[in-house]
Amino acid sequence: MESALTRARAIELAEDHLESGALLRELERKVAYPTESESGERGDVHRDYLREEIVPGLERCGFTWRLVDNPVAERPPYLVARRVEDPALRTVLVYGHGDVVLGDAERWTAPWSPWRLVVDGDRWYGRGSCDNKGQHAINLAALEQVLRVREGRLGFNVTVLMDMGEEIGSPGLREVCTALAGDELAADVLIASDGTRVAEASPTLVLGTRGEVSFTLRAALRPRGYHSGNWGGLLANPAVLLANALATMVDARGRILVEGLRPPAIPDPVRAILSTIEIDGGPSAPPIEEWGEPGLSAPEQLYGWNTLEVLGLSAGAATGPQNAIPGTASARCQLRFVVGTDHTAVGTTVRAHLDAHGFEQVVVEVDPEITAATRLDHDDPWVGWAAASVERTTGKVPTILPNLGGTFPNDCFADVLGIPTIWVPHSYPGCSQHAPDEHLLASLAKEALGIMAGLFWDLGEEPTPLR
């Protein structure tokens, strides 16, 4: 009974972090740092964010810390902080990222600004409010309240890893994880937060991510354009050539036609989980269209299958075309893929496909940065433990998502560190993540504070069978 009462007290204090205005004030400070990772001029801002916004709270909780130089030149460092109570206890790795996408200030609803937190009812607007400053602020606040109720003891060890380059693929993270895997980043489980729930009212546990590989198709036939009246019908048009090449790869309904880019059949246990899920993006979400692989439900298409997207097309002067056959054309493509796809062979697979269809002139350029797909087994004991904890806190059975439809660097933890990964997202599909008017829902944040306090409390309970 005493443990139940103190667990409830930790949850109460965590939720009060929002009710008292403390989370709002903290997020006002965090959002004010323009930590755009796509800008090459934000190095000092990234370091300031770590030292001024993350380190003080960690020091207050008894962490030791250091900045780890990024092995990729001119990229910000990683923050590694540790709190070791007893080496014999389990260790949890907590990850978050303090960088954001470009502010895109001119497209925000006036007079809002990406770098000033604005409260409008239940919505807290600001760049990073949900991705990811609000989410890691919630986790660290909940951890501090558990430590407070347990009077300076957690009952487990904690390592915090902060990334300032996630929005550009976390350059250097794999190398850092490889170097520190047997030492500072050794852990029994990752518990972290990013992405969105499947629906606003549904607590969600995410067990992995789809992978991502990007590539460019380029038809560079000649160094300049030629007048279409003088040369039309005599010169190959690279835009037409490229459009036809793309049509052999993905059909008019979005179905992938390249066998090597298609995933294996959805495993029955994954299909069973996805059958219980509904896609609910909220009132601002676009309507779901008949697109992609025939015969799949929307959740199966989004979480259990691959998608091949054309993100950009370029040929000639798109905004002011002249009467000239362009000399070159290019298409920026992206494959989102699930576990079981051979992502290492994308380049050779696409090359062989284009050659077989007579498009030898189209060049394939695969980006070197590839994020592998991950998916923790839904029968892993950590999944059942986390689900039970969330249900005990909220009274709701959480949705178990085999993997996100999106991508973040979970492969560094699942594959390089070799640990189970449990993601507990604190946002919802309509949050305008990566878009103007990004926002965090205060009501969801309050529930998230309680969820995380419950999880951290349960990690410290004895006995500790999960190791």
C-alpha cells in the first residue's frame, strides 16, 4: 500500500509540473533557442542549449556529464550524462534531441513566431514544442519528481543522451554509439519519446521505426537546352525520359513495381496488432486516399509496408519555362521501408531495374546516410511491462505500434547498442510537426508527465526481473 501511495504521489507531482506553470516556463526558454540543425550557423546555439537548458536539471538530479565531440566535422557535440546508484542495478538509456527543423517564420500564423511559445487554449505553439523539446522536457521532469519522492534514490541507473542533429539524420551518432557501447552507453533498455501517438486520446508504445534511404535519379543528356522549335523531335527530352523511368518504378496508384524495393509479407503477429489500430490525424488531417499497395488497410500501408515517394522533380525553368528542351532532369526519391527489406542493395536494385527497362542513361545516386528499420518483438517482456505500467497510470490499454511510419535513429540503439527500445510519444498526429504552427497539447503533456513518472517509478521497484 505504501508503494502504491508513493507512486501516486510521484505521478501527482509530475502532473503538477504542468499545473503549476513550471513546464510552460521551461518550454518558453527552450523554444527561444533557434536550434535549427539544417542551418550551418547554429553551432554556438546548440552548445548553449545543452549547457544552459539540459545540464542544470541533470546536475540537480546528481548526474555527471560531458560533451562528446562529434566525429563528423563541424557538427555539434553529443551530451552524455550518467547517474549511477549501483552498477548491479539495471540501467535505462533516455534519449532526446534538442535540434529542430527550420523555423519557417514567414509561414506561421501571424503574429506567432517559431521562437516564442504562444498559448492558445490547449495548444502551445512554438518550434520544437512537440519535436522534441517538449517531449524530453516531460521525461526529465518526471524523472526528477520520482527522485524527489524516493528521497534521492531511483532504484536504477540512468544515462541521458542528447542529440543536436536528429533532424538531419544524427550525423556521428552511430560512431558515438559504437565507441561507447561497452561503457558509457551500456544499458538494459531504451525508454525515450519522439514522434506521435496513433491518436490524441490513445497512449502509445512504439517498438521501432521504418527505415529511410534517399536517392536521386538524374538524366543529364547535354550541358544546355535547345530551342524546341528547331530541335523538337530530334533530341531526347530528359524530363520525358525520367518521367517514364519513374512510371516503371511506381504506378499511377502508388504501388511499388520494383520487386527489390517491396517488403516481405507482413508477419501475422504484426498484422494482428495493426488490425486493432485506426489512423486518426485529428480535424486538420487530410483525408486518407486510395493509394499504395492494393488490399492493405491504412495501418498496414503506413506501418507494415514500404512506400516509394518522389519528393522533388526538376527540369528546365519550372517557374518561367522557355521554349527549350532542357538538358537535364532529376528526381529526388525516398524509400521508407520496414524490417526485412534489403536496404543495402537499393542502389544496385534500382540500377538493374532501370537497365532492364532501357533507361541506361538515367544515373542513380544513393545518399550515404541510411537509417535501418527496427522493430522490437512484441513478445519481448519489456513490452508487457511498459504496457502494464501505462495502463496502471492512465486506466487505458495503450496501443502497441510495431514501428512508426516515420524514421529516427533507433537503429543506433537497437542494432549498435543491442538493447530493447520502447518509445512513448507525447504528441499527436495533428501537431504540425515539421510545419508552420507546430504545437504541443497541454492536456496530452499532463497525461504524459504522469505516464513517465509511473514508468520511472516502476523501474525502481523491487524485485527487478527485467535485466
